[in-house]
Amino acid sequence: MTTRSADPATHAELSEVMSTLQLGMSASELHGSLAGYLCAGGLAPAREWLAALALQEIDEALGDTPARELFDRLFSGCAADLEDPQLAFDLLLPDDTQSMPERAVALVDWCRGFLSGLALSGADLVRGLSTEAGEIMGDLARIAATRFDDESGGEEDEQAYSEVVEYVRVGVLLLHTELARSPDSATQH
């Protein structure tokens, strides 16, 4: 089991650093990419995960800045949470104080990133997935392709959003379990 050495990275602090460094990717999409990569057995040392995800520009922008520690925490936290027997894994999304449209877009970004990370892991995602896992992959693709109206969101929207986030979270854990058992899933980069 991977252990976490520091407080987990938050969406707010990761968004701030990414905006300051003008990295051109949302915090949710980055976390989704990392989660997808790790979920499918992608292997990279903690200091090389950005390059493994074809994000060299982020790696170069970070250099040896203090922000590097935040990205190290993001990696170690995500890896530990995916392996946690208590199912601690959660999507890195804006908190509930943010507007519904902002949170919905972040969820779409997260799913898009997750699918990208799966693809970059090198795992054979065609063979060996159960019917349920295949359906989850299809649902994630549909979420990633969603566009939202710029509405404020009422109580029904809040409930629907919470249910979709939980579905994605549990689906990712199922995919991680299935892909971890697959002999073709892990690829050394």
C-alpha cells in the first residue's frame, strides 16, 4: 500500500498554482489524468509522472519551484487513495461553495482527463473488462462529452451532481480493481 506523507493537495491550491504558472489545464483535468494513469497501472516514479502523461510543459514550468511539492503531494495522495482499503479515493473537484456550472464543468474536465490518463497508461483497455466496467467507461466518455447550460442550479441539480460524482468515484474504483488484476494493464514508462 502506498502511504501519504503530507496533507492532500486541494483543488483550490492546485488551481491557483496552475493559473499562476499559466499551465492551460484545469486542476480537475490534471487530477483525472493522473487518476486514470494510475488506475490502469501506469508506472512512473513520483518525479516523472507529468512526463509520463505527456505534460512536459508543466514539468518544465515547475522546475524546482516550491509548487513542485504540491504536485508531489497530488501524486502521492492519488496513488495512496486508489490503493486505500477504506475506499478513500475522491475526485479533485471545486468545493460546494463554487457555482454549479463551475463544478459541472470541472466534473467534465475530470472525466476527460481520466480517459486521457487511461489511454496514456499503455493498458489494453479492450480485453478483459467486465460488462459493468465497459459500461462505466462508456458513461465516463458520455460525461466527458457533455456541455452544460450556464444555469445557477437548484436543489435538484445539486442532488444530480452529487449522484454523478459518486457514480464516477465508485466506477473509477471498480475500474482500478479490474485493471489491477489484468496482466496487460501495467506498463513501465
